[in-house]
Amino acid sequence: MELLEERILHDGNVLGENVLKVDSFLTHQVDGELMAAIGEAFVEAFRNEEITKVVTIEASGIAPAVYTAQKLGVPMIFAKKGNSLTMNDELLTAEVYSFTKQVTSTVSVSKKFLDETDHVLIVDDFLANGQAAKGLIDITQKAGASIAGVGIVIEKSFQKGRALLEDTGTRVVSLARLDGFVNGKVVFREADI
Amino acid sequence: MELLEERILHDGNVLGENVLKVDSFLTHQVDGELMAAIGEAFVEAFRNEEITKVVTIEASGIAPAVYTAQKLGVPMIFAKKGNSLTMNDELLTAEVYSFTKQVTSTVSVSKKFLDETDHVLIVDDFLANGQAAKGLIDITQKAGASIAGVGIVIEKSFQKGRALLEDTGTRVVSLARLDGFVNGKVVFREADI
């Protein structure tokens, strides 16, 4: 997605060896027009699927996911981290390991919002080691729902996440794919769309 | 906002004495069309203000805030809870006390995204005791920015939040105002728009 790649080059900050900071338009400050365009790109990429729900994880996944869901005319669900859901709901949960923080945390979705009639598009802001998206796949499968695919805004293609997801038979569509960093500048691999 | 009040009556769940659960369209599963309509309502309510940024707090504030910001053509910033921002940024912080959890937590915004040239609209999903919105007002004031007002999706008018915010000289616009609950049903006060 050219618009996104241009934005990454213009406003992204490369920190150290393999960190790209996009907090000026995606992960802290958010550009709504860009999120709307990202939503349209995901809708176009998965136009042959009869998607019934878009599932993401709080917090940075919410903005791209809600535009995607709105354009599809279906609900968006954001999985919660930790124990923020009230105890009186039956929950679908998955354990997600963070390589950055080196801790395992629980992510949850209320059982009442996903069932075997659902066909789910998973959306997230970043794909690195794939643990968060894999957790959302686990939750979707525990609900008995099918998976249309995973839509990723920025993929770090030099890490193992994509392979982990594709090994589960899941289609991955990434709008920007980072091959690495040379002299503090991002090098892209060809994106999926 | 009639559309929102109807939705609350239809899909909200009253739990116990004073809890309204709206996890089927706002706080866990999210209706993007409704969020877009909420964004339009806030833009209309604050049409005489030259807003430069919309500020909210993760996670449930993000969806209504990003549509509001997009329609205004300005960036949205979501304040982070806990220590999720990287240490190499200068931060604007506020302490927020949660009456529900009985803990005080820190919310933060990177200093680089707010300054004295900004005129800020604060958006949040719920207003009860007003601690979260008050924290966002504090952060905005620490940046030297001015405040256009606070836009709230659902206000619990029987709690003290609105008075707390108005005492700081801040205009509050709530799209639905709950007066209380009678026999497990929501009773509304007249909303601001």
C-alpha cells in the first residue's frame, strides 16, 4: 500500500537495530484518514470472503479494525488484555507471549460475541513474532468460527510471525512489509497489496 | 442523541444497582456505523471551535475519538495507561483514580504531540466520577494547550463526574445521560444534543 509506505518513510522513526516507531500516525497519535484508507484496503483484499466479524486486540489494533468492520458492515470486537472483562461473562482466552516484555499475558473475548456461524477477519497493527495474531486465531478457533485471514498494517518480514500464521493455514495480507533497516532507513519488501 | 439512546435501551444490560453494560456495541464489540454517527454528533456540537487535536484514553475511547478526529481532519491521540510508552520520550502524565478498581494509575501522552498551539477536544466513552477525563484535562493543560470541551458518549448523570469537569470551566457534551435505573431499565435525562 503505497500511501502507507510513503507515510512510514516520511514519519516513521527507526530506533536501534530493528525497531520502527510509528507513534505519530498509528500507535499513539492516529491519522483517521489513513485508518479509513487501510480499512478500504483490507475490504478489497478480502472481498471474496463472507466476513461476519472483525477481531483485533487492544489498543493500537482498534482504529484500523473499526474502519475495516464499518466498511464491511459487520461488528468489530477487540480482545482485552489482562483481566479487564467482568467475571460474569464466559470467556474465550489465549495466552500471548511478548518477546519484547518477556511476559505471557492472557487475552480474552466474551464467548457471546463469536460462534460457529462466524467467519472472522483478524486485524492488527503490527506483525513481528506473530504471538498476538496467533492468540486471536486460537480464540476464533475455540469459538468454532472460521478464519477469513489476517490483515496486518505493518509486517516485520525479517521476524517469524508470518510463517507462524501461514503454518496454521491462514492467509496473511500485510499492507507494508519491512525487510530490514539500512543506515537507519526502512527497506521494504513488496507488500501483499 | 436518539440513535444512541435507542441502542442503549435495546442492547444495553443493566447489572445490579448502577452498572450499564454496553459491551455489544461500544466497550468490547463495537458498531462502526454508530461510532461514525457519534463522531458526526461531536463535530456538530463543537462546530464553533477550531479544534486541532482529539485526545482520548485507551481502549474504549479510541473508536469514537478516531471518527471524530477524522471528520474534523485532525489527529487523534490516545493516552496510554501504565508504562506502555517507551522511556525515551518525554511524557505528559496524570494520575487517575479508579473508584471501581480502587487503584491509582498513571496515564501518559508523549510531549511531542501536544503543545500550546493546540486546541483540544477530549472524547471518552463513559463519564462517571470523571477521573479519566480530568486526567486528560490535566495533561492538556500541562502541555499549555487550550480545551474546546469534553465529548462523552454515555454519562452517568447520578455520579459526580460532570460537576467535576464543569468546575474546571470545561464544557461537557454528553450524547446520552443516564438518570438512573428503575426495575432494571435505564431512565434518561435529556441529553446535550
